[in-house]
Amino acid sequence: MPSTKAVDLAAHPLTAWQGPLGLPDFTRIGDGDFSPVFDAALKAHEAEIEAIAGNKDAPTIENTLAALELGGEALDRVSSIFWCRAGAYTNETIQALERDISPKMSRHFSAISMNERLFARIDDLYQRRESLKLDAETLRVLEKTWKGFVRSGAKLDADGKKRLAKISEELSSLGTSFGQNVLADESDWALFLDEADLAGLPDFVKSSMAEAAEIRGQKGRYAVTLSRSIYEPFSTFSERRDLREIAFRAFTMRGQNGGATDNTNVVRDMLRLRAEKAKLLGYASFAALKLDDTMAKTPKAVHALLDPVWEKALEKAASDQIELQRLATEAGSNEKFAAWDWRFYQEKLRAEKFAFDEAELKPYLQLDRIIDACFDVATRLFGITFEEKKGIAAWHPDARVFVVKNADGSERGLFLADYFARPSKRSGAWMSALQSGYRLGHGASPVIYNIMNFAKPPAGEPALLSVDEAKTLFHEFGHALHGMLTDVTWPSVAGTSVSRDFVELPSQLYEHWLTVPAVLEKHALHVKTGKPMPKALLDKMLAARTFGAFATVEFTASALMDMAYHARPDAPEVPLRFETETLAELHMPDTIAMRHRTPHFGHVFSGDGYSAGYYSYMWSEVLDADAFAAFEETGDPFNPSLAERLRKNIYAAGGSKDPEELYTAFRGKMPSPEAMMVKRGLV
């Protein structure tokens, strides 16, 4: 039975963080604690909103905007822990609560954004903004807040507000269902194999598969799972074409297997509701609504970037496939070349062209050393250091805690990291915050975390990463730095609170330092000999970076599909048929699958995050290629004056200024896509 005792938010471990280092005391938090604390925190926030809206004094920045920004602290705290658990360490209790909390939170925030008295106070400040003599950051926060209210329905009539709130609630529930369905398909599926089935697999793949099988109660056997950290290397190295096909079909059919976890109708309903929402708010399409507050601004601008890349990638993929087919024929295959052959023969072709194979690199990419490399680069660029604190409980025993310090030794914040895959964790990799850093009111220091899904090695063995996994580690740590280095006053523009097509710049830019020779020479040490990666191997790896169009095709197809769904004024009646038709119009090769097919496209359908926004990775890639070129032009990848401009204008500035203004302050100009096309080997 749930407790009926009143919750003391000032003392509860979910909202009064009294654990070591100012963290929540995770040892005192149980699954049953969340529901009553959420209810109490929602009620407390409602009271705070009522106090702001009902204030009889004339609106000021302090009594309205600042009060709104600082309100809901208890709700922020319980939410940050809950959503961390929901993604990284879930169970049936958490998932049931997620289905309950998602619509409840949607209703709560809809009520705030449609509160007429509250909006009247914000609107009063907005109309007087020129006479208030505000600093640039405060003015930007006021403008963003006003626009946020309007885009959330503040100017709709009563019926419109009611309908929009209902749409938002339904979308929230559907997004939760989508994510839980994909997780169920991923965690329920495994292909168990024996030693005789492992032809071609390097030891590191076999080791990961053995651990995955043991976790699933099949000790002594080997498991192919739908975690990318196992699926992709298995598909790359396994000589068993029949098994590669089984794994490929399972991977691409996540969310489309019929029954309770099928996402077909979830997607249909989400697209229909999104189109209705856009129309209600006066936009031509959902993409027009979502892009209104980005650097791209319009679907036309997105296509101006994606379409030329797509055309060049298709040409390159066609020539690549001829080469791959040749290798397959030479290997004695009489089968029609298929999508489950591409990774396997691409690796063979890479070896032929560059005398290089992925397995040769892996012993040099130990997880702990690549973590050290991430930290070392941050120290050399920005002066911050990281000290691990052992024995501090977090949401799962695998999560690690680091204190982040400034160059003068003062504490900057905390960084937590949870690196290994498990059935209770959703797939992918991400960064988030238990607490953002800002100066308003009493201020707060950042508590940032990274989640990964690397294959966990057997006890006592080091975890080894692929090049792509090492890049992922650097990528997510780049996001973490965006959160940790934030230096702003207002919470709503702290850290990664920037436009969607700017948020990937700090993360994608950081990836470049992984392949700086000085970094690899120091940190890419052989797991057995301790010797650094030979220069010849490093040179081959760098030469092979732009090899093949596979990754560009699979990514760009997903970005174009996202835009096709959301740039139309209405929703397709049968989304998966629309997917097939759209890919046919794009001349998508049948030998390459989208990186994310519709039924498991979590970026776009497991919530609202990257809907009509998956293109933003490539948009930011134009910026990151140009930004790193700035360092290359100086001949020093750690150029101190450039690093300081980078810290000040990109990593520390958050959303305090327009992204174009920030980028131009760093680089002196906006870039063209040319550097990105060169980086991808398309020019």
C-alpha cells in the first residue's frame, strides 16, 4: 500500500540532497518513493505559480521572471532523478510510474503555459522590454520566455487551449509508450550461439557476447543482442551470413513485431497529433513549428544542406557497392548482395585499401584510457581537472562519480558516468543533468552525467572500444563539458539549453581531439604490452576516416525521413507505407538500412527532442568541421587563445546569446558546408 503520510519536501532524500558531495543519497531512495514526492512537488510548484500569477504588485523581472525561473526546485530534483532511472536503470515499477507521470507532467506544464494571469505579467514585461534597460542575457531570457508561452498556446482561445493541452498530454503518453516498446524488443531478443558459430569473430567480440549470454542465464554460450556495441561488431566480423541476416532483421524490426510492443499505431497517432498541434498554433507544418526557434529556421534550409549531401553519398555508395560485390564474388558468394553483407565486406575492403582492420585497433582503445584522454583534453583546453571518488552510491553500482575542479583548485561541479549496457537501460548514449549550473538566486553548481551502452567485459578484463565507440565517448563528454563549463546567470539558458541545431556543436567538435596524434600517442596504449599505437597504424586509421559512404547514407536517410514526416501539412495515413514510398523516391539503396527506421526512431518519437530535428547533427557538423579547422590553421590543436575563445563563446555561453552571434565571436564568420563534405569524403 502506498503511504498516505504527508511528504516533507524539505527533508525527503529525493528533494533534499544530503548525500556525499551534495548528491542525492541514493541509498535512501526506493522505487515507491517517487509517486508521493512527485504529487507533493507538483502541488508545491502549483502554489508557487499561483503566488507569481496572483501577485498584486506590478510585474518586475525579480517578482515575475526570476520567480518563475527559480520555482519548482523540488519538482526539478525529483524529476531529474526519476528520468535518469527511467533511462538508465528501469524496471516494471518505474515504467508503470513513467506511464502515469508523463501525462501528469504534461498537464502541469500546459496549465502553467496557458495561465492567463501569469502570461499577462510576462507579456507586460515583454512589451516594456526596451525601457527596462536589461542586460543582454536577461533580455534574451525574457524574449525566449514570452515566445515559449505563445508557442505553447498562451494566445489561443479557451477551446484552443483545452485542445492543445489534450494533444500535449496524449503525445507525452505516446512518447513514453514508444520508448518502452523499443526497450522491450531490445531486451527480450537474443540470439544464443555456441563456439562453432563464431567464425571470424575477434576475441573482444566473443568476450562481450559471452558476458551478454551469462547475464541472460546462458553461461558458457554466446549471445548476439540488439545493443549496437554487440550487433555492429558481430555484423562486421561474423563469417556466418545466415546469422548476420537473422541479427539484421531483428535489429531493423525493433518496434514492428506485432503485439503489445508494436509502434506502428503509436507513430501514426503521434504524427496526426503533431500536425494538428502545428495547425492549431498557426504553422504550416510541425517542422515549421519546430524549426521556428532554430538556426535553420525552415524545412527549405534543412533540405539545402541535406539534399546535396544525399546526392553525393548515393553516388559514392553505388561505386562502393560494386567493390563490395567484387569481394563477395571473389569469396565464392553466389548470393545477391544484401544489407547484412555491407558491414562485413566493407571491413574487408577497408583492409584491402588501407591494410587496416578494426580489430587491430581495439586493443589500443581501453575504456579507462579513453576516459583519461577525454579528461586530459579538457584539462589542456580549459584547465579543468577530474578526480574520481570511489564508493559513492549512485543510481546503479556501475555509475562512477568525479569531482570537477577549476584550474585554481576550486570545485566546479560533479560529473557522473555509467558506461555499460544492461537490459534495464535503454539503448544509445546521452548526456543529461541532475542539476544545471547558474548564478540566479542562491545559484547552483552543475551535476552532469553521461550514459553509454558499451559491452561489459568479464570480471577482471579491461573493456575495449571500437573507434566509433571511442568517438561516442568523446561526443557525449563534449555535451557534458557544455553543461559543466556553463557560466550564465539564468537557469533556462544554462549549458545545453540552446537551439537544437547548435547543441551538437560542442559534442561533435570534441570528437576531433580523439584523433589528434598527441592524444592517441599518450592514451592509446596496447592492452597487453602497454606500448603506444604504432604511427603506421595511426596513419592508416586517419587515412581510413573518410572511407565509404555507408554511414552518410544511413544517417542522411533518417534525417530526410524525419523531415518528410514533419514538413507536410498533414500526417500520412499509413506511416510505414509512407516510409517505403519516400525511400523509393529518394532512390535509397536496398542494401543499406536507415540508421533508425521509423518504429524504433527514438530521437524522433520517444518524446519530442529531435522531432523535425535529426538533421541538426549534420547542421552542427558543418560548424564543428570549420571550428576544428581553426585550430588546425594555427598548427596547434590546443592553441591557448583559441581555446579560451572556444570556452567563452561556445562551451560557457549556453543559450545566453543567439547561436550565430556566439559562433561568429569564436570564429569570425559563419562556415560553408565544404569542410563537412571533405570530412565525410564526399568532395
